[in-house]
Amino acid sequence: MTLEEFKTECRSELQALRDGDGIYKLVNNERLPISDDDFEQMVIDCANSKFNQQQFGYIQARQEAYGSVQDQLDMQYWDSVNGTTLWADHIAQVKADNPKPE
């Protein structure tokens, strides 16, 4: 999705909240309704967050799936000892499971 599409999606989601129970901000321990400018900033922040997750979320997912450097080095060592390709297979699987967006 494009950033503009995410803005449209976020605007719809946030408007539903605003129309329902309302969206408020806390100022000096006082609950106040948000202004139109606050709402627009929320839409922008929401859209940017979703867009960044779409574009760069794969990086964190890969980092978590790769495992520690120590574990990878251990895989490489045992691959060299046993003539296997466990480490290369693991890396390929992580990349396949978490593709880089085009």
C-alpha cells in the first residue's frame, strides 16, 4: 500500500473511534477532546507507522528469526565438520519467510 492509502485507512479507523466513545487527550490531568489538528496528526502518525512496518518490518522479523551470532557460528562450525548446509538453509528459509518488499 502507498502512504496515501494508509492515511485513508487510518482516517477511517480513527474516525470510527472518534464517532464512538471519542478520542481524548490528557492535559494537566484533565481529559479533553482532541482538536481537528490533533486528529490530523494522529492520522499522519498512524499512516507513517503502518507504512514503515510494511517497508521495514521484515528487518526486525529477520533479525529475530536468524538467532544469535553465537548460534549461527555454531551452525557454521558443525556444517564444516559434517559437510552439511544447515546454516545456509536456515538463512535461506528466514529470507523466504520474511521477504524484502519490492
